[in-house]
Amino acid sequence: MFVVSPSAENDRSVYPVEEDEEEDTIHVFPTKWMEHLPASVVEKVPLTQLVWPGSSHAGSYTVSATANDWVDEGFVERMTRQLFLDRARSVAHVQILSLAKQVMAGSRFLDVRITPMNGVPHLHNKAVGTPFIPELQTLLAHLERYPKEVVVCWIQPSSAYTTATFTAALCEVRDVCGAALVSRETCSATSTLQDVYAARGGRGGIVLLADAHNVTELLPEVWYDIGANADVVSLNITQSDSVAKELDVVYRERQKATRLHIVDICATPSLLDGTVIGSHYPVLRQLRLHLNQKRWKRMNCVLVPSIEHLSPVMVALIRLNFV
């Protein structure tokens, strides 16, 4: 049986599994689940073969969605902003927890969108949220407390950035991460967690991942998603009836085991049709059904909406690393 505890060993919440799947009970804390991984996984399984529970639009919980701070807007967005602001606000919020709390809930892959406000990078999802750097510092403080955890932070810029200004923002983020950074110079997507710990003096840390199309120069410490040596390949899943089909594509592609495969089941909702968080629940239900099938053990980075403490989908994703 796989057992997840929110805080202490005497305060457990149990996620039921099929009796024939487990002979032993595995006790895991979402806040530090990587610390609980068996030595065989830590030493032998490459990062491309771990399952990374992730947060789609991780910074969207902070967006304000006021009438004056929208970014990335064309004609349709401008009209929608004026006519359907309340609906747009509900669309902008994909997550309900801070970055650090999402990691405490088990997420290890943060899909972070940023936009510049007075030269300062802010979190955003169509609308502007809080400054990113203080959020990042809180996340780094959390990783300092739990030294075996590794978090991938995927930084994506809004169209308000130029290649020069985004490169400068990425350099600032890199410098803030400092010694906590898992550098591409010492580790790759095919490294094991043990390789990461060895390169980092026995600790985990944070991987910075960025779109190489948006930078003027490739920073050697940062991981990128471009070219033959790309570290990731991504795929969006927006309809519940396509989950099985799309995941099967990912499963086949991952046999190459050279990249992190990102599956985002919460692509940016359309402001025209008024899609809100609730519309993703059928997708989550379908995903959870597939997670209960052993064939999906080898999924990689799965980004999900509406992460909550002890979310069943998040727990199911973590569990795939233990069975």
C-alpha cells in the first residue's frame, strides 16, 4: 500500500491502491518525496525515466486581472477584457497555491510564465501577478530545508520581452538561484538523481529551463528546449477524449530516453468560449484512470491544474516512482 502523510507520521492520509499491486506499505511525505525514493531509483534511473508531477501555469494564482494590466493581447483579447473581465479573471487563475506550496504538495516541475513590469519580472497568465524574484526566493528557502528535492523551473516569457530583456531577466534568475542551481554543465536530462547529488555536494536543487528562441546567448548553466540536443519536448492535452491517444505518443517517444517529455493537460484556456478550471476536471479524471494502469508508469513531466494539498492526481503521479 502507498501511504501519503501531509505532515507527520501520526497524521496520515491514505490513497487506496489495488491489493495485488503492493505487498509492502510505502510511507511518503509529498513535501520531500524524493528523499523517500529507493536507492535503486536514485542511483540507476535517469531523470528522463522519473515521473515529475508538475504545475501548469504555476504562477497564475497571483494574477490580478484588472482592466489595465493585461498583456499579450490582440483585438479579441482587448474586446474580451472590456466585456468579460470577471470571466477572464476566472480563466487567469489556474493554480490556487503559491510556488513553494505547490512544491510542498508534491509538484516538482513548475511551468512559470513571466512578464516585465517596470523592468521587474512578474508572474503572469494573461494578467499580471506578483514579482517573481520574491516567490523564487521563498521556493529556494523551501529547498534549503529539504536538501534531497530537485525542482525544474520552466521559465517562459510574455511577448512584452525582447530577446535582450528576457536574457537579462534569465541572468537575474540564475544569479538569485546561485549555488542551488543544477547546472547543465554538470548534469543533463539523462543524469540520475545520484549524479545530481554528487555534482551538488549531496544536495538537490533547482533546474532552470528556458526557450532558447528567446535569448540572445545560451547560458551554460541553463537547460533549453531547442535543437538536436534539446533537454525537453512538450505536448498539450486539452480534451479528455485525447488523453489516452496523446499519452501513448509520449510513451513511445520516451523510449528514446534522451529528453524530458512535458505533458501539459491544461493548455491556456480560450477567452472566447469562457473556459474555466472546471472544464479540466474530465481531463483529470481520465488522466487518473490512466495513472492506475501500469503502462503509464514511465510518463515523465505531467503538468496539471488546480493543485491542492494531497491532490489525488498529484499523489498518483508521485506513486508511479515507487511501483
